[in-house]
Amino acid sequence: MSTLEGKNISETFQTLLKTSADTGINSTIGTIEDGQGVKTSLSLGTDSAAIKNGYFGIGIEIPTTQLHIVSNVSQPVLVEDGVGHDQFYIGDTLSNFNVKMGDITGSSSGNDTSLYVKDSSSSIIAKATNVGINNDTPSHSLHVGSNSGTVKFSLASNTSAFDVNNLFKVDTANNKVTIDGDLIVEKSFSEAPERYTLKEFFEQRPGVNGSVGIAFNRNYEITGTNATDSDVTWNAGAVAGLFIQTDGASGDDIIVQPHTDSNQTAWKNIGWNTRKSLIYESYVQFIDVADMAFMSGLKLTNAWNYATDSDQAYFYFATGDTVEGATNTLTDNTKLHFIYSVAGTDYITNLGLSVSANDKLRLKIEIDSNRQVSVFVNGAQYGLVTSATAGGGTAASSTTKSNALTDDTELEPFTGISALAASTKAFGLIYKKLSMLI
């Protein structure tokens, strides 16, 4: 180590360190330089110190990064506020701190440790006992969104709030849980106690209105051009449920509807009101899709012409535009459509789903508390148009709901087939379900 002892000033002044200010170290930070004026990267003042550029090391002689710490202790960096709370902030000169770690609330010491990362559009909050996603103040073990509870999920446009390998899906937008696998319930199971539900699996086949007896269904009947009792049978091995077939003439049709006799069945008389959050489901199998028309859903009447009913919500497929003398023009007669009407205005959606022979379709209509319709085919949701489009339009997204249906309107479930050419047309009807809020 060199010494100044016994040396002249001219021999040693260049090795001395000084500030760049002639007044020495004061409140104004100054750069440290040698006697010849060569500046270092270190600046000092009475209240501050800084490294302007280059590398700074602690516990290492030659640092290789701007801040290089090498320590032989378990806590190489300790940052505390004035009262002993461990706090570490990363921010800018405007005091915008987007990253915070430690006792950032400052309310106690050691028991509110947090990791807080936030920018203008998203947040990540992690705590020892509470973890939050898109929640600035999580209050649960896992807190997603703004809902309350031990584990809660809230959504924007996507309906899949929770998904486990496609086996278990929670759709909070549509209040639906889907389980694609076996469900084993070890204790008791209660099926929607707040809803009134009817199910028809057609243990007896429906006949024409005048057919009464133990061989015929008391809840449902058939009607239509040339429709007779013999048009409805079971075809073991081909269709699980009813096998419904027209007689062979062009214009023959068969419609399965609630029995029309007074006080015969709740399916007709209970009053399926649009205020009651209706859920309709029908499982059908197409036998042949050539020269035919098909409908299934909720209507005022069993009319094939969609302009007849001022209020309705039903699935519709037709290979031609003329059905039972009515003109139902579609822009694409190869696709399944959904039609709903509000006070006489018809909204036609091309669902984009091709229909082929032997297809099995689980058709579902859900009307929410706002009287808006959501539709599903085999569990997949399809969006609906909200503006009237001649011949059918496509929805903006698969989750788009309908406009609100007419308030306080009672609808009925209908399912039918019509022959558009001189040949028999058939379909399978497995079951129908309909429920509403009590």
C-alpha cells in the first residue's frame, strides 16, 4: 500500500481523491475524482451517494453486473422501513410502485408479508395465506375475480370459469356445470329443488288426440297431415325411444305436442311462462335428411311457418323453403338454424352446424331471468343474432344471447317432421324435458 509520508505534493496529488466541487463534500452530490480530475463512477454528498454508471459490488472485488452481491450469510439483503417493517419497492421517479414485496401494508411486522405486482391492466397478488388473481385485496386461499367465498371465479366474455381436463366444467355465465364422465354421489343428491321439472321418456307412444288407453301416452299426442297412430312406433336397435315416420306423400307431417284435452297434462296446462327462466331439452336422432323439414322447441302453436307465431324460440332445419304451404326462406338449407320471435319480429340464426343422416342431437334452450335465450347442441353453446336478418345470419360469438323475449308469454313444446317430397320421412325422439322456476 502506498503512503504519502516523505513524498512531495507533486509526486502524490494525482493519487488523492476529491469531489468535483471546489467546496468539498456538501448537500449537493458531487463526483469523486482523482487529483488529475479523472472522474470515477461514484458520487457523494452529505445526504446521498450514487453509482452513475458501471458496476457496483458488495462482497466481491470485480462485480460483473450493475449490482453484484456475494454473501456468506443467509440474508444478504435486508430492507426495512423506519419502524422495522420489511419492505421492498420497485418504481419510478413519480413514486409509481408496481412491484412491492414484504410488509407493504405497514400495519404490523412480519405477519402480512405480500408479493404485489400490478400494472394498468392486470394484477398478481400473492400472500402466505391468500392468493389473488385480478383482485387487489384477496381475502381467500384462492381468490379469482371480485366474488366472495373460499375459491371463486368471475368472468368477462369467456364462459369457462373452471375446467379440469374437459371432465369438469363450471360455466358461471350460464349457471351450468358439465361433467363428462361418471358421477358418483356417496351421500344424498337433490335435483334443482327450486325448479319445477317435467320429463317425458315416452314409455307409452303418443297417438292422435282421440286415442286413449293404456297403450297411449297421456301427456303427448300427435297431429299433422295424414298422421295416424301407426306412424309412431319403437324400432328396437335403431332408435332409443320413439320412431316417428310419415306415410309417404309429399306434405305429410307429424308433430309431437302436449295432449290438448283440458286438464289432461301439466305439459299443456302448467303455463310455461317466459318470466320463469325456462329450460327446454329434446334428444332426437335424424334418420334421413333429404327432402324434409324438422322443428323442436317452444312456440305458441304448431305452425311450420315461422311468421305465424309472434313469440317463439325453436330449432329449425329444412332442405327446402316451402314447408306445409308456407315459405320459410333460408340462405343455407344444409345447416341447422335457430329461430326466435319477439312481438312479431323474427330473428333467424344459422348455427353453422351441418345435419347428416343418423346424427344424434341433444337440443337445449335456456331462457334466463332477463328472458334472453341461450342455445346448446350436444353441450356446445351456439350464439344467436340480435338483429333481424332475412334467411338467417351468424352471431358475433358463440356466447351471444338473444334479445329479450316478450314478457309474460306462455309457450308450449313442439317437435315435428314434414316430408317435402313423396317419400317417407322419419326421425327418432328419445326424450323431452322442460323446467321452470317455482
